[in-house]
Amino acid sequence: MTDTPATGDVRLQGVEHRVVDTGPVSTLEEAARLRGVPPSAVIKTMVIRRSEDDYVFVLVPGDRAIDWPKLRATLGERRLS
């Protein structure tokens, strides 16, 4: 396995964890199946654009969707994409 900034993070030292590298997948269901977990245990990382050069990452449980009005209110934005 290749070391990455995530796997080399000192905050993981002493924390029980498992890295699963399944390669590319086409669906959330496929990702969950290859990892042997339910879809709710997969975390989707969504890149949300606030403005021309301003982006945020939003982590969403696999079996849930973004609540856009709530996200806009939380970020104090009228428009996101």
C-alpha cells in the first residue's frame, strides 16, 4: 500500500483503523459491497463550490443526500453548486 497524507496522519497513531483499497467503483452500492459494509457505512465526499475560487468538502453518509437549504444556511450562502 502506498503511504498518503491520510494514512501518514499522526492523528491515526494508536487509533484502530483499516485501509481498504478497492480501486475504482461505479456506484455506492458497489463500493459498499467490495468493502463488506452497508451503504450507510460508506462516506461520500462531495466538493461544493461556494464561489469562483472557493470550495468546501462535504462528507455525507452513503445512504443520505445533501439537504441543500440546510447546507446553504449553515455556510451562510444563497447559492452553491
